[in-house]
Amino acid sequence: MKLKEERLEGELLGEISLLAENKRLREEILQLKKEKEDLHRILDNEKGPLLLIGEDFKVISANKAFYETFKVVEEEFRGISLAESGSGRWNIPELPGLLDALKKGKEPVNNFEVTHHFKSIGTRTLCLDAKLLPENSEGKNLIFLKVEDITENAQTQTELRESIHRYNEFIHSSPSFIAILTGRDLIVEVVNDAMLDNWGKGRDVVGKPLIKEVLPEMAEQGMEEIFHQVYDTGEPYHAHEMPLIHHRDGEPHLGYFDFVYQPQRDLQGQIVGVAVIANEVTAQAELHKQLREDERKFRQMADLIPDKISNGDPNSYIFYYNKSWLDFSGYSQEELKILGWQKLVHPQDIKKLEELYVVAIRKGTGFEAEIRFLNKKRKYKWHLVRAVQVKDEEGNLKSWLCASTEIHKFKQEEKRKEDFLKLVSHELKTPVTSIKGYVQLLIRMMDSTEGISIDSLPLRSSLNRIDSQVSRLTRLISEMLDLSRVEEGRLDLQNEIFDINDIVLECVQDVKYSNPNAKIEVHQQAQFRILGDKDRLGQVIINLVTNAIKYSPENKKIEVHVLRNSQGEGLVCVKDQGIGIDKKDHHNIFKRFFRVSGNNEETYSGFGIGLYLAREIIQRHNGSINVKSEPGVGSEFIIKLPVIE
Ligand code: ADP
């Protein structure tokens, strides 16, 4: 019995201890479960994806971040070999190698980058840290894998690398000279091959101060100041065709450069250096220099020419006027450019000029025209204008070159000649008509009164009239002949020594004969002899006295004086109280064909060559002829002649 009880007691105790053991085990299990949950919580709390893998590469566990990052579910991973996990999506070719190496080397692997295409999230770049954990209770190693998705970083880095590459490519492949200089000492930080070539230096200049060591010759050319100015003020500096001397192999080389010095700033905006971007433009600068020289030569030449030269653009805007233009117009170059050529052209000539211009443009030719331009005295003067188109090699109009020659005098001469021809016909016709009239009258009278005695005809008076008209005709013709003789330099003088008073008296007598009503007084205040052509001098005196009569419509007294002046010269003066001559014409009346305008042709017949011939004749006698005259008061013509003592 006792035995049975003991056995029962023993069994009971056994039961109890089993229960206690069960409880302990349960508690341990609970503890383990809690620890596992805590571990999971810790892992899940970790932001980056984590993975725990067994030696057989089967996934033991992964944290929440892993599932979320790669958009996968736990069932596809847990207990499944990594290569097959996630329906094969994690079959990353680089991984087995990595894990093997880890197993063998036992050393942790850090920052292992791998790019893989995941169906769920596309191509990603991962950074893996793998670590072998100490053997577990089963004596097996576990692998702890920390996965970081660095796709964004990788992209940024790629972009950065690309950008740096592009920047380097740009700088080094650029045909422009590029350098980046840091600090106020201008340390060469970046320099491209083109710039090195230009400097005649090697890569070893990098890191050296530009002016102090690399290009000391730049200092004396004032470039250091410019660099410092850019560095200190932050204002870029631009240069165009600047001549600079670089020493290559000890030899100075002159080149021309277009360049910019650009301040370089850091992210905070502080100036940290200066970038240089330059281009050599020596050929172009030399061409420009040559062009400028040519231009200067052209302008100098144009200024030498008495003609007016101008240069205009294809739109007929004139951008250059030579000196002759400035002298003529009284304006400066700038004033003329602003004023425009149109203001200088006579309003009546503008249209003509515009029409010619349009035709010339259409035909691609130049043009020629007679145009009046305004001078500084506000008077229009006739010019012959010649304009040509300056074209480039392709035949495009580049500019207009225009030369204008003043032809005002020529035009006036032309006009005087025309007037002269009209006058000649008129002057010749009048005496001829008159002669014809008298002759016809006499014939008619003889015919109608048959048997009449000759004496009863008005023969004397008619013949006198005819004679006077013939004399007039003869004078006109001889004046014209003399004119052509003078023009051809054939006016010969038959010189002899004679008393001036004799010839003066003779001439006055002649004039009086054909002008019986004229009141002419001769005052012989001196007596002298001269060497000359009697007839020619007589012709001059007759002309002066005849003019005095002709231009004294009121038939006032005419005086002829023979005298000597204080210099001992012999003078013959013809003085009238006629219509007089305006001061402005005193000079003109001695010109060919000049007649004071307003002279009524009917009242004062003449050619305008008498005084011209008179002056020629007197000058040939080494003398001079002048006039003193006042309109409405009268005129005095004074002949001065050398005297034979
Ligand atoms: P013309 O044949 O016209 O008289 P001249 O050469 O002798 O030519 O004179 C030129 C011009 O000078 C004349 O047309 C006239 O206008 C002016 N003239 C000449 N003499 C006198 C004078 N004594 N009084 C006023 N005008 C004169």
C-alpha cells in the first residue's frame, strides 16, 4: 500500500515538475517570442531595407522597409533562396559572387553598388553592405544585408559626372582660349590647350600665379590692373582687337585679341577668381587696320580734291563729306550728317535727283546730273554730280560714291553765250534792216517819180544814215573778230611811239562825228608819249566814250581827261553822268558777254564784249583799266599806261 502511495506520490511529483517545466518552457517561449517581436520591431523601425539570409542564401527575415521599398510580400521571400525569391525578381547576377566572397573572406562588404531592373519598381541602383554574423546556436553563419536604394543619388552623381565631363570637354576642346584664375594672385587653376599654345607654355603652369610667374610680360602691358579691377569690382571687362605681346621662346609675339575677363563667384556669391575667354583676331585686326589706313588715305585724297566728294550707304544716307563739301556748305561733318543732303539741294532739283536715283538702282548703274547746291552764303550754285555704285564681289550694292564739280561759272558763261548769240542776231539785224529800208526807199522814189532830178532825192541824209549803220555793222563785226583773235591769242599790236593827246583828240572827233549831239569835253592836263598800238588804243578810247554816251540817256556832259598821277603814270579818264554801275558789277563788266542785267536791250544795244576787249588791249600795253561808278550818279573809266619819258 505504502509502495503504491509512494509510487503515486512519485508520479504526482513527476507530474508537478513536468508542469513546472512546461510552465518554464512556455515562459521561455513567450520570452523568446517577445524578444523576436522586439527584434522585428527594431528591424522594422530601421528606415533602410534589411535582410537576414542563411548560409544557404535562403531568406530568413526581412524588415518592413524592405517589403515596402521593393513592393514585395513576405511570403515570396521567407525561407526562399534569394535567387528565387520575389518570383525570381531578386535574381541579381552580382549577388551570389558577393555573398560567396563574404562567406570565404569573412570580411564585411561595404558600398557594393549594383544596378538591377525590378519588375515592380523599375531599374534601381542599390548600395549593399553585407556582414557575416557570428555562428548561431546551430553553428551556422547568418548574413546580414543592408540594402540602400541610391538610384536618386546615382542619377545625381551621373548627372554631375556628365556635367563635369561636358564642362571639361567644353573647355578643353574649345578653339577659344580659356583659363580660370583663382584668387587675387591669379593662380592658374584651369587652362585649355588652345590657351597654352597661345602662351607658348606647358601644363606645368597650372597652380602658378599668372602674372608673377607665367606671363610676366603682361604686367608692363597693364593687364594686371585690369585683372584686379575685375576681381575687386566684379565688373566684367571686354576688349576688342586689343594688341598684346606674348613672349614665346623668349621672342615677343604681337597678336590681337577679343576677350572677356569674367569674375568667378562661389556659391555664396564671393568673388574667387577671374575667368578668361579670348580669341585671337590678329588677321581680322590687321585687315581692319589696313582698311582704316586705306580709308584714311581715301579721305586724305578726297580732301585734297577741289571737287566735292561724298560717300553714302545703300539707303542714300551720306555718312562722309570731304573738306571741299564742308568749306562749300559751311557746315561741319557731323552737322551735315544730321542735316542730310536733301537740305543742300535746290528744291526744284530734288525730284530730278530722286528719279535718276531710282533708275540707277533699277539698272544697277551710276548717274550724272546737273544740280544746284546751297553754299554757305545761302546761294545755289550749279554742280555736275556724278554718282557711282560701289559693289562687293557678289555684286551687291555697298555704298554710293559721289563727286560734284562746281560748274556755276561755266553755266553762267553758257547762258552769256546764249544771250550773246541772241544779241548778235539782233544787233546785226538792226543796221541791216535799216540799210535795206533806206535803199528800198530811194529805189521806190526813183521809180515812182520818173525824170526827177537826182538832187531832189533825200540822197545825202539817206546815205549818211546808211553810212552810220554800215559803221555800226563794221564795228560789230570787228569786235567779234577781235574777240576770236583775243581768245586764240592772236591779237597783234603794231607798236610805235606816239603822243597820247593826239589819239584822244582824234577819237573824240570821230565819236562826235557820228554823235553830233553829244557834249564831250577834252581836258589835256598833261602831255606824254607812249609805246603802243595807236589803232587799238584808239579803239579802246572810242569804246569808252561811246559807252559814256550810250549809258547817259539824258545826254549830260562827258569829260575826257589826259593827266599823270603821282607815280608818273599816264592816265586817260572818261567820265560821264549817266546811269552808273552797281558796285557788285564793277568787276563783272570786264568779263566776256557780261551786260548789267536790267539793261534794256532796246535802249542800250551792245554785246558785252567792248570792255572785255578794252581790258585785254590795255593789259597788253602793260597798263590797267578800272572803273569808279555809282548808280544814278555816273561812271568814270580810268586807263593807266606806262609813259615814255
Ligand atoms: P556793251 O556792248 O554791252 O556796251 P561793254 O563791254 O562795252 O558792252 O560794257 C559792258 C557793260 O558794262 C554794259 O552792258 C553796261 O551794262 C556796262 N557799262 C559800260 N559802260 C558803262 C557806262 N559808261 N555807264 C554805265 N554802264 C556801263
